[in-house]
Amino acid sequence: LSVAVLISGTGSNLRALLEAANDPAYPARVVAVGADRDAAGLAHADEFGIPGFVVPFREYTSREEWAEELGRRLDELQPDLIVLSGLMRLLPAALVARWQPRIINTHPAFLPEFPGAHGVRDALAAGVPETGASVIVVDDGVDTGPILAQERIPVLPGDTEETLHDRIKPVERRLLIDVVRRIATGDIDLARSSRQPA
Ligand code: GRF
């Protein structure tokens, strides 16, 4: 299964996927890493010899024009699956429609709780005893697509956004690696795109 990963940040989830895919027994390969800015995580692609590309959001006058260029890059790559892993941009409906349901996203909360760009901060602010991590199919809402995997994670007294996010990320990575594996083996059928028991 060929996978293109899109990031905006440190790419720690990307790195975990690169490391998993480094094992010949893992049934998926990362074929490219794209970013909407000069993301630190692109260094992981370089380290693993995976092509990286940047479509700088700030150089485009509209989200649609930015997404058209991103779409052209993805059309060239023709990945079997697109993984959004810390991409801090909403994809326009046209791009989602072009690739649906072969776009999945990792989110650091127990969706549908705390969707959006600040899931960790919002959970902390809500004072909930537990939050979670989720892997979903991207649809044209904000973190509203079918849930493929998710797991509860405790919020501990004294947690900051950083300490909580650092507890969530390893769970996200494990869920992501498992979901990509299950998509590659056909255990998850994205066309049916709903939670499929492990
Ligand atoms: C991850 O928690 C992801 O779910 C969220 O942003 C974070 C990105 O972290 N959207 P990294 O760039 O993979 O380290």
C-alpha cells in the first residue's frame, strides 16, 4: 500500500510510521511526505530517503489555489492512501471529494469529543478526567468522519497541554500504524468506512 503523509509540524507520528514501514514485513510504504510549510517533520523524510515536498500555504492567495497545487502533487504521486498527521489545515471539499475515503487523519482526542485544531487544550480546559486519541476517515467536516480506531487516555492532575499531548501522541502513533496496516491487509475496508472491530 503506497501512503502519502501530510504534515505541518514536528512529524512525530510520521516518524513512527516511517519506522514501522522500514520493516519489510509491514504491508505499507510511505512514498512521499508533503507539508503546507517548511515543517520540521520533513527532516524525518530526508533521513529515511523519502521524497518530501512543500506547498507553502502562505504563498497562495486562497485555500482553494493552495489545495489545487497540493492536489496536483497528489495526482502525480497517486498514493493508495493519504494520511494527515498533524496537518494543521482544513482541506477544501473538492480535494476531499477527489480522494475520499482514502484520506485518514489522526486526532489527539476521543472524537466526537473535542474536534478541531486544539483538541488537547480543549480537553484540558474542560477538566475531563480522560480524553483520548482517534484515527478517522476525513470527510468534509472538521474531524467528523467515520472513526476507524480510538482509545481513552487519562488526564492527570497537573497536566499541561504539553504533558497531556506527550501522553496522547504515543497512543496516536500505535493506532495509526495499526490502522494503516489493517487498511493495507484489507482488514479495514475504507469503502465501508465505519469502525470495524479489530
Ligand atoms: C498530533 O497529535 C496530531 O494528531 C495533531 O497534531 C499533532 C501533530 O504532532 N493533529 P506531530 O507533528 O506528529 O508530532
